Amino acid sequence: MSNPAPSRPVNLTLFPSLAFLLFGVALALGFVTATDKFSRSLTEMRQSRPEIVVKGVAAQDIRSAQGMVECSLTWRGEDFEVGRKALAAQRAKLDRLLSELGFGASELIYGAPAARRLEPAVYVEPPVDANDKTPVRRPQLIDHGSFARGKVPEFIIEQAITAQTAQVERILALTRQEIFLDEGVHLTRGAPIFRLLDLAAVKKDLLESAAKDAQRRASTMVANSGTTLGALLEASQGQIQISAKDRIDESDSNHVDVRSIDKTIRVVVTMRFELIRE
């Protein structure tokens, strides 16, 4: 006769752990249920509280406060000393012309002259085929911006000049003036740049005007609808465009024009208002 197997002892620590586990599950389910109910309540509350979103626009014409143009004097030749003297003489001539256009010494910024030496290009003959008694010479392209044009070294001497003034008409006149220098010195001029200096104050005024425009539009849209305009719920700044006068392009986001003296600044704001039922 076999003895019955002894009964397995009961682990008394299992019951508290199981209880805590069931409590955690119940708590999690309760949290999920509460969160879902809260989300539905918030959605229903939003749906029951009508809102309106409008855009406000403000624009202002303004004249540039500063103009600038970058120029460059360049001489190229084989005799460095001749080039140095020629550049100095033509720079003095340019100074007189700029003075006649109304530029003062404080409105002109001269960079230090810079010189480059260009060596003659080295021609490499193609390999000769043993069967060819008269090898064909192939033309070779030479970058004369990096090598001398002949068989002796050349020098390029350059000096940068920046004209900058609050009298923006002078900058425009300088870019249109015919100026021809002598002794192999060439003058190049870049496109003029016209800037607004006190832009922060202008933006502040325009944002205030755009906000008032948005509120006015919202009031017009809800008129005779059984609701009135309530509290402002949200406001955000949109595009700020600086374009040539009267040339605002709706598709240009945050465009900034630097080529025109007279500009138009346009600011857009988006505002969300609560609507109150009457």
C-alpha cells in the first residue's frame, strides 16, 4: 500500500502580492476609463463652445534709411610697380568723382590693396606614338584667371571700396554714373543694397494694427449670427514681408527686399476668439 503524496504547503506571501497586482490592474483600468471620459468631456465642451479663427493684416510704406554699394578697382599687368602707381592715381581720381556726387570721407570705406602673382601656364605635350612621325598637337584650354596670359608672370592688384550713407539717393546716383578710369584700371560696382534700420519699432506698430484688424474682421463675421465675440484664446504671428513698394506677393513667405529704396512692409497675425451665444 503506497503512502499518499504530502500536500504542498501554501505560500502565504502569494496572497498579498496577488492582491496588490489586482489592485494595480483595477487602478490602471480606472485611470484609462477616467482619461477617456475626461477626453470626451473636453471634446464635448469644445464642441459646445463655438470659436472663430481669423487673420489680421497690416501694411505700411516706408523709405530705406541706409544705402550701400560695393566697388572694386582692379589693375592687371606684368610690371608690379607700374600697376601700384596706376591704382593709386586712379583711386585719387575716383575720390574726386565721389566727392562731386556728395560723398564725404566718413561715407567711404577703403579696403587694403591686395596683389596676386600669376605664373605662365605649363604646356604638357601629349605622348608621342612610335608609329606617328608627326604627332598631332591638341589645343589646351588655359584659365587666365589663374595663369598669366603670356610667357612671363603677371600681377593683379585689387582694392575694395564700400560706399555707405543715409542719403540713399547718392547710392542710386553712383550706380548709374558713367565712370571710366585710365592706365588700365577698371572699376566694378555691385548691385545697391537699401536697408531699414528701425525695423523693430515698425514691426511693433504693425502687429498692433494687424491684431485690431483681426478683431474687426471677427466682429464683422459674427454680426447677426446670434453670437458675440468673447475672449481671445490664442494669437500667433504669421508672415512678415518686406517688398518693393506696392509689390507684395501673397506667395512670398517672409520675403525681404534689399534692392528697392521705397518698400512696403506687410504683417499677418492669426487670432482665435471664443464666441458667446446671446
